[in-house]
Amino acid sequence: MSFLFHKRTKRIVNAIWSVVAVLIIIGMVIFFAPGVLAIITG
């Protein structure tokens, strides 16, 4: 489990988490406000 505390691994995990967070935020916006998608796409 020591690889979890490696500097490079930590950076990769943070990057993956940020991507997951952005996807969740986009998904929630589309799910709770479908009108936003219509405005964006025209």
C-alpha cells in the first residue's frame, strides 16, 4: 500500500478525482436543469 503515498501516484489520484468531480457536477446540472442544455445547444 506504500505506492498510495508516492508523490506521482498522489498527483495522478488527484487528477482522476478532479475529473470525476467535474463529470458529476456536469451530470447534476444536466439532470436537475435540463433547460440549461437546451440553451447551450441552441
